[in-house]
Amino acid sequence: MTHRTQSLLAPLLLVAGLLFAPMLSGCATMGGTDASPAKAKNVILLIGDGMGPSQFGATWLYSNRVLGKDLKMVEVMNAGRTAYLVNDTADAMVTESAAAAGQIATGKKMTARALSMAADGKTPVGTIAEILKARGLAIGMVTTSGITDATPAAFTAHVAHRSDEATVADQQIKMGVDVLMGGRKQFFLPEVSAGKRKDDRNLLDEAEAAGYTVVGDAEELKSATGSKILGLFNMGNMAYEIDRATTMEPSLAEMTAKTLDVLSRNSKGFFAVIEGGRIDHASHRNDAAGTIHDMLAFDEAVGVARDFARKNPATLVIVTADHDTAGMALIGHSKDSKEYIGMDLAAIKKVTASFEVMAGDLGKNPTPQKIQQVVKDSMGIQISDDEAKTVANDTIRKLDPANYSYPYLHSLAFVLRPYLRVGWGSQTHTASPLYAFGTGPGSERLTGLLHNTQLFDIMKTAME
């Protein structure tokens, strides 16, 4: 090349460099605005149980317009990649949690109610948690439901039916899951200790003998220093977030922070599943305020994971759901409005108790007057005599008991539609597409339309 040719090419090369530099820079940070290594050392999978698009949308509106802040989930979306997710199973178009979580955990289509088992109901299918545990990584499972419930169980146990929670508890301890936190302590205790184990074994004693620090409330969790923690904070499910202030239970964010602190001590890395389990339960009961409060608690946990990943960029964070629950809908009109207005955020803000607590206050066969009083005390809403009679007659449940099974609550939710401007299509799960979004190594694959079985390979490949 002559000196003259070099002189002519120099400015052209400079222009080309300026044009292509942004594109090359974008490739270097594929998967979001955060630069991250090519390989993940850690994976944090956050699952909002029952978190359909409307649960997300309602919470986004409430957070922005009432709390005056954006969701941490939106921050993750904007920093990374987002995909739509579908979740049909081997035997159904509408899934339940065991099959949904099992598909994420194994990469294989599952049948309903089985926990990471082949279609024959006898052959275990290996999970990503087991694969990574065998490599020496630390494993953590956290939920506001029961630690033996479908989602954490699908990653850490193999049983023919999800109801066999005593066996799940046994398998989780034997697997040596480093951190286990949630409710349903009853499946770790024998009947003589008010538990539900029929084999007379006390798994709390066995866990301590195996090196676990066993904790039972927020203060004990805060002071725990061991490398293996078993946190069981309720004999049943943990409290709904809207009711949690009256308990000694930790928040999902607090459990997440402790989990990441413990697991990150492993030099090889870790895999953690963090579940907002009671989003699903509130939606099953058609409880709008309860759903939003548990969604906000889940979002705080997402924020903890996001902060950890910022400091530890070799961390893949994925936020998704197992399924939508109940077909939540934000309604445009009130009784009197002439234009679209949407959910009554002020009314949602006034609610002080979950539908589950309100159901306990109502008792069996409540009178219309009792219903009016409970609704006024817990929600600040004065329903009419006719509306109270509709709830007392449990009209919705009588019309469709297969899809509306909780006494009085679905009729109450229907009556409250014009007050809260939130409706529900069902009590059960739906086949609504979901979101899957994340940041960090491997998150560049969270694009387009994915099946939830593909999340297994995304996580596994990111760590190879």
C-alpha cells in the first residue's frame, strides 16, 4: 500500500470506526446495559407464583402512583432482556405449580401434581439444583409459602404427588440444600410435636445434627451465622405481606438478603430460587389488595438480588412466574363514572387485612350485617344491604363451584368490583403468557417467545 493510499484511507477508517463503535459496544454488553462476564458464577431465579401480566401491571400502577417509586422489576427489565413465556405441560394447556416449576427445574415437560418425575410417575428427572450441587455449588430455596410446597420442592425433591410434603422435607435435608426458608414447619415435626409426620421423626433435630442452624423468627434469622440455615417461620404458610406486621416473621427481602450472604461464601458459586409464594394464594382468593402487597414484597426481594448482582457481575438474575392465577383484570368504570378510570388506588391503600384474615373474622354462615361490619373494619368500604346479601348467599360460588371454591370470598370480590375496580376471571390458574426478564451472563437469551422448559438450559449453559 502506498503512502498516498494510506493517507486517503485514514479518514474513511476513522469515520467507519465512529459509526461501528456504538454497535460493537452494544455487542459487548449484550443482555443489558450492565457489562457482565461471559460466564455466570451465580444464578438467582426469582419466581412470582401466580404473577400474571395484570398482577404486574396493577403493582406497577400502585407503586408509581401511590408509593411514588418505580418497581425494581422494571429496573431489571430496563437493564437487561425481556421475553414472553408460555408454560403448557405434558398433559394440559393450563398448568399448576408442580408441573410449572418442574419444567423450569428439569427442562422437560411434566405432568400435573408430580414433582420432577417422568410421565411414569416412578422415574426421577434430574434438576438444575441437583446438577449444580454435584459440582460443589451452594443451593438455596426461599419462599413465603411452604418450603415443601410445589415450587421449591420441584427443584429439590422427587415425589409422585406434590401433597407428599413429609417426603419432600426428608429429601431436602438429605440433599443438603444449604439454605431452606419458608413455612410449613409441620412437615418437619412428628404428630406428637403438633406436626404432620407419621414416622415419628423430628427433622429439626436431624437437621441440626447435619450442621444446620435452625431458626424460627426474624430475630433468630438476623443473628444466624452458620453456613447452612433451615428457617421455618410458620407451621403453615407464612403470613401474607399485608398481615405480616403483627407477626415475628421476616420479609421475603430479609430472607433473600440472608440467603445470598450465606450462599456467596461458596467460592464455586451458587444457585438460589426465591419465590413470592403468596401472590398465588391471594389471587386464588380474588384478593386485590393482598395480591398487590405480596407483589410489592416480591419486588423488594428482586431489588436485593439486583443489588447483589451489581456488586457481583458474574451473576445471572432471572425474574419470571410459574403461571398466572385467576385472570386478574383492572376494570375501567366505577358505578358512576362516564369515562375510563381504572383501579381505585385510594381504596386499595385503605385495606388493612387479607381476605384470609377477613374470612376468619366472618366465620361460618355470616349474616349480611356481619359481612358489612367486617368489610368496613378491614377495607373502609360500606357495602349495601343487597350487596351483603349477595355475599351471604355466596352466589358466585354456587353458580360455578369448580372455579370459585373459597366460601364467600369470590362473591365478596364480585361485590367489590365497582369499589376497587378490580375483577377476576376465575379462582384457578390460566394459560396467560408470562414475562421472563433478567440481567447478567446468559440473559441475552431472554428474548422473543420462550417455553418455560428453556429456562433450564439458559441457566445451565450460563454456568458452563
